Amino acid sequence: MEDILEFLSSNPVFYFATVDGDEPKIRPFGFHMEYEGKLYFGIDSQKETYKQLKVNSKFEVCTASRDGNWIRIKAEAIFDERAQVLEKAFENTPSLKEIYTKKNGPRFILFYASKGSALIEDMSGNKEVYSISE
């Protein structure tokens, strides 16, 4: 888990892919955190991403570093709406609290990666594979 977190933290914009019907959808993301040994991501409750994950929980994440290494994460989203998880997200990224605590505003929905894997690879073909379980 530490290698995955370090890679995402060192490359703070990553690309998050979902499925919308039979079409892939990808967009830049930035929020991630570790909580209780799980890799969490977060999304706005009003975004299409959230709706897509509710229909099909499978997703992928990908990004590359300046030195030519990349990570690819394949997993299923398990939503976690516990208050303590949301507080941890706000603690990690205080600017989120300003956006997502307004009355009648969007909610910040957290989910963790489950039943998947992460691959970190370099241009020479060296790779490390990590299992992501629930």
C-alpha cells in the first residue's frame, strides 16, 4: 500500500476511468488517502462519476511520473459514508471542507478500492504488482 500511496502522492493528478453504458469515461482526479489500511478516493455527489460508479462499481486509475514510471489501478468501488472517514478526508485536504459542508450543497462521497490490483511499471519493463483486497 505504501508504494501505491507514494506514487499517487508524488504524481498528484491521476486519471480516473469509469463506464457509462458501453462507453469508457475518463477524467482527472486528485483526491486520495489511506484510511484503515484501505485506498480511498472521493467524488462529488452531483457528478456523473458518482452515478456511473453506482451502476458499475469497476474503475481504473492511471498516471505517470516525470521519469517514465506509471501506475495502473484496477478495482471495485465500495462506498463508505461513515462520518469518521469524511472527517479524515477533510483533515487530509482542508479545502474540501469549505466546498462540501454547505447546507443543500453537494456531498463528498468516499469510496475505497476493493477486489483489485495495482501495477507500477517503468520503461524498462520492470514491474511490481500489488493486490488490493477488501
